[in-house]
Amino acid sequence: MRANASMSSAPSCRLQCGDRRRQRGVVLILAIFAVVLLSILTVGITAAVRVELRASRSSLDRIQGLFLAEAGIRRARAILLYDDPKLDALDDPWGPYYTQPLDLPHQFGDGFYRVRVEDACGRIDVNKADLETLLRVTGDADAAQAIVAWRSPIQGEEKSYYESLPYPYRPRGGPFQTLGELLLVRSVTTDMYFGGNGRPGLKDLLVVEAISPNTDANGDLRFGLNEFRNWGEEAFRKAVVAKFSTIFTAYEATDIGTQIFAGLTDLNKLGQQYTAISQLATVAGVSYDKIMRLIDYVTAEPGLFVRGLVNINTAPLAVLAALPGSSAELAQAVVARREAVPFASLGEFAGFLINLPRGTEAFSEIIDYVNVKSSTFIIESMGYPGEGRGFRTLRALARRRRDQVEVVQQGEEDWPLPPVLAQAQRLSARR
């Protein structure tokens, strides 16, 4: 009986032991599966955390870059505010010819910024330029006419053209808000806009706003040639004597007042008035010598500021050559002269012109389009963290007034600033 019992318990024991082994095998498999699953989850979470960390780092770099770029904008505004507004040239503290150009890396905390300032008045105001000037800049009559039409009240033909395009849109029918709008204008090609092969594009020659101070050499408002015309000759003459007592004798100032008023009277008989300071050359008794001394103190446009004048001390060669009455030869002569010594006044520039071949003709055509002072500037600033790879580039259009430099437009660009200006390096090394 005992033998039978032991014999019957052996298979049961084997069955139980086999079940235990199978259970342990299942548990082991489940444990391995759990370990593998946890490993996969750990790797996935680690990868996600790394991605998040990189994204956070990149976001932090971009935020730091933005604040560094903003620091560059603010520094440029401060330099412009304290710069002498009576004369603007490329060797001013904001310019590329300064002994310590802004267009070099400047450390700020753990990061750096580079800032570049360009005189917007060294470009042609696309909203003010006449057809002849736009033709010289674009080199294309159709493009020049289309630019004028874009900023003018919408006409039926122009509206029909843009509405007939595969992706239709309406022309502005008013002033350009950004230079990029030029790419929407009929006949303006990308090559014309961006330039290439050493040829500047419209983006390098034009600007949507160029405002200059309408002040004389002392920083005071210029005398309006049409002022006091309703007061009579005596009042006009007294006003001239009071204004020009520092540059003319009382007798000379009285004489000039009489002559200018006589010219104004002749214009009034034709229903006109002075519209340009070059008209002084047609007034009897007003010599070029008097005009050179007078020209910085008079204006045909009243107001604190005047729009669309090109600064001859900062304009690139292509802009100077595109001005009315100019040429490639005249532009090169102006650049050569200002690199030696910037033009200190319009009178000095007038004297320079008059002594050139065809100088009086050039004077009468170009003098009403130029200035030696500026109030509008383009500021480009790039910030980048010291240990990061991200960068941010800001571009602003700033307007300088007597007590502040305000930002008129500001936006972010997707590309970094070009390499440091070669002329900045060259001039910095030379000095």
C-alpha cells in the first residue's frame, strides 16, 4: 500500500514541478519583456528629453540672440542721437569709415552683436523720385513707369493687368510701405531688384523714406524763399537782413533781399512761386558767388524736414550717377573729393560743381536733389550667443530728431549680416 502511494505521488510531484518550471519560465519571459519594454521606453524618453533639451537650448539661443540684436539697435540709436546733425559723412561715429567701426563684433554679457548703420538719405526715396531718376536707377523705361503707377491712384489699365495675373492682386495705389513691394511691380525682375555680378540692385539703391533736416549751418530753420511775400518788399527785405546778417553785410543783405523779392514778383505774375533754390541763378543780380554763400540758408520747401534729398557725403557711386544732371564721371569726381574731405555744406558742393566743366548746368540740375545732412538711417543688427549656434538679425528704419531717435519700422531678417565691410577694415587699419 505504501509502495502504491509512493508510486502514485511521484507523477503528481513531477507534474507540480513541471508546472512550477513552466510558471517560472513564463515569469522570466514576462520579466525579460518588461525589461525590454522599459528599456525601449527609457531610450524613447531619453531621446525625447534630448530633443526637448536641444529645442529649449535652440529657443534660448534665439531669445538671447534677439535681445543681443536689440542691444545693437539701441547702441546705434544712442550713437546717432549724440552725433553732430549739422553734417553726416561716412567717417562719423555711426559710419564704416570711423576709427572704430560699429560693424565689428561687440561683446555683451556672454554673447556678441554686430550692428551696421547706413544713411537712408544716401539712397533714392522710391516714393519721391521722379520718372527720370527711376529710369536711371532701373535702366528700364517700363519698370520706371510701373513704379510711378504703383504709388499713384489706381488706374483702370494698371488694375486690369494685376487682376489678370494667375494669382491676382491689386497695386498699392499709394506710397510704398516696404522695398519688397517692388517685386510685385510689373517689369521689376528679381535680377533688377537683387542685382548681381558686382552690379547693385534696387534693394541697395532705393529706400521707402529719406528725410533730411531743413536747417541751416547753425541748426536753425532755413529761410523760405516764398515767406513774407504778402507783406511787401520792405518787410521781406528786413527779414532777409535779419536772417543773413552773419554771412552778408547789411548792404549786401538788403541788396539780396531786393533781388530775391523781384524774382518772386516776376514769378507771381505768372501765377508761380519759387519751387527750387536753383531758380536763384536766374534772378538778375544774384551771382553764383552769392548763391554759394546763401544756399545753405534758404529753402523753397517750408517745414522742419524735407524729403527725398540725397546726401552727397554718403551716397554710393550708383546713386550719385543716377541723380538728375549727373553722370558717371561727375559721380566719381564727387566720391574722390569727399574721400579726401567730406563736403561741409551745400555751398561748398556748389562751388565744387561750378568749377567743373559744364558746372553751371550741373548745378542747376542737381542742386535741388542733394544735401549734406540726414535724418533717416537704416540699422541692421545681428546678435548671437557666445556658446550657441543661433542668431537673430533685426533691420530697422530710424528717424533722428533733435531729442530722440525713433524707430519707424523694425522687423526680423532670416539671414545673417554679411562679412565685416571691407572699407571698414581697410580704413581702420590705415588709421
